[in-house]
Amino acid sequence: MPAFHVPAIDITPYIANGTDAERADVACQVDEAARTVGFMQILGHGIPLEAWARLGRASDRFFELPLDVKKQYRAPAGVNRGYSPPRSERLSLSLGVEKAERMNDFFEAFNLGATTTDYPGAGLDPRMYPENIWPAESDTFQDDVELWMSHARSVARVMMRIFTDALGLPAGHFDAYTDHSLDVLRMNNYALPEGERVELDGDLIGMGEHTDFGIVTLLWADDVKGLQVLDADGGWNDVSPLPGALLVNLGDLTARWTNEQWKSTLHRVKPPVIDGRIRRRRSAAFFLDGNVDAVITTLPGCVAEGDTELYGPITVGEHIEAKLNGSRGLVNNTKDTGREARRVLAGDA
């Protein structure tokens, strides 16, 4: 069997006005990765090194604060913004996977995202597009994070253009699904504090098995190992980005659109524990989730003759809410999760 591989794809032709043939080649590579792995490494994205460094600075300055200070920025119930302390979430519950011996996920996070002011005149519900919570302890945090989000948002829109071409859809097909998208940036820290000994009082997981909820995810990560991706044979594989590469993976909504011809791949983070001590790992995932009121149905041509349509219509908001009720509300989610849950339980340790 060939070794598990996440392909590296240079999207420069879509960033720098490449030829039709060059863009078609990129779209073909993305289509192949989407059908076989569900993950890819994107090069030529154009995000400057300054933005990478400033996001790392913002992450460091917040997560190095004392825990009691960070908890002042804890996300209100039902609001996908602000701070999540260690062991307050369990991502596997978003897939309906419950293991009695498992503790909650051993990571902390800080969430930011699109607000009603980002889409003036759209008449959006502020409960779904809440204002961000900005920590006061760093005078550069907001600028650093907003710089990264602006670049990530631009690259995510480029990925949607590539998806359009790869799926043979008319230009601009996805615009009506993303013109007031629930974009979210989740900054993650595994684990606290550096060097502290860990008592393995259960099945310790940095971030539990899950698929991403939305359309597409762009991941910034340091070079500390931890991310693992489940392959078609049920094995977990370590994945680390190439220098300067964005890890990109598809979310559930894209799998629904394509009737799972494109994969929303299961992944997890094992905590970086060496000789009983934690080695710190950082990441930041930008989620392009789509418009809260957009209805997701199977795309034309994605159900071959004799095949079954796997999913009924659902709004982006309904889907995201069910997933968050699992991971953050700790309510086991069983809505359209049976196939993924079986894959998790069949995977090796």
C-alpha cells in the first residue's frame, strides 16, 4: 500500500492571473485531492510572512496569560466567540461518538469571527453574527488577528473559485452561499503549561475525532506534531504542513454538496506529550462556513444513476448549531452522523 500523502498544490495561477490551462491544472489537482484525501497543502497563496508572524505573536500573548485572566474572556453560553478553557469541549460528540473512559479534549481555544458590521445592510441576526471579544492585555492582538483573518478570507474565496472550476459549475456559483458567510477563526493551544507533568487519567486527547463543520478550512500550524488524519483503511496518519504551506481541508457542507464525492475527512489532535511532559503546540483554523440562511442541497451531477442521495436539504445555521451543541454543549449529536461515527469507532488507537 502506498504511504499516506497529503498533496501540495501551488495555486499561484489563481492568485496571479495564470493561463486557462494553468488554472485548469490546479483545479484538476484540487479535485483529485478532494476525492481521495480531503486534505491538501496550499502553496502560492500570497499570505505575507509578516501576517504569519503576527498571528503567532497574538496567539502567544493571549495563551501565556494566567488562566484566571483568560477566563474573563470566556465565551457566553451559545455564543461562538471568546475563550474556551482546557477540557471544556469534546469534539467527538459533534459526531455522536461517546466513550465512557474519555475525558474532555485537552486544549484551549479563542474564537473570533464575522459580525453584523462586516455585512452592513444585510439585516443579519446578531445572535448568529455576534461581536468579537477582544482581550485588553495586548494592544496589538486585534490588529494582528484581523490582518490574518483578512488574508485567510481572501484565500478561502480563491479556493471557492477553484472548487467551482473543479466541479464544472458556472462562474460565481457559490457566491450566493458565501456573501455573508459565518467566517470563524479558532486559535488553539495544546496544552498548558509548558513542561508540566500530565497524569493520564483517561483517554487523553488534544482534540477529539471530528470533521470540520462548514465548507472549507484553512489551517495555520507550527511544526510540532499532533494533527492526525484518518485514512480509508481506518489508520491514523501524522500530518504536518510544509514550510509556508496552508493545510486546507473540506468540511461537512462540501461533502453534502457533492454527495460525499469530495471528502470531509476525520481528523484529531493527539496531545504532544513526551516522557509525561507536554510540548506546546499552536494552530489557528479559519473556517469558511457559509451564509447562516443558505440551504445546502446536493449539487447537479453529484448523484450518479443508481446512487442514493445521502443527505436532505439543511441550512448552514441548522447544521452548525447541531455540531456546536455536541462539541461545546456536550450534547451527543446524532443528526446525520452515523457513517462518520462508525468510522471513528472502527479506527485504530
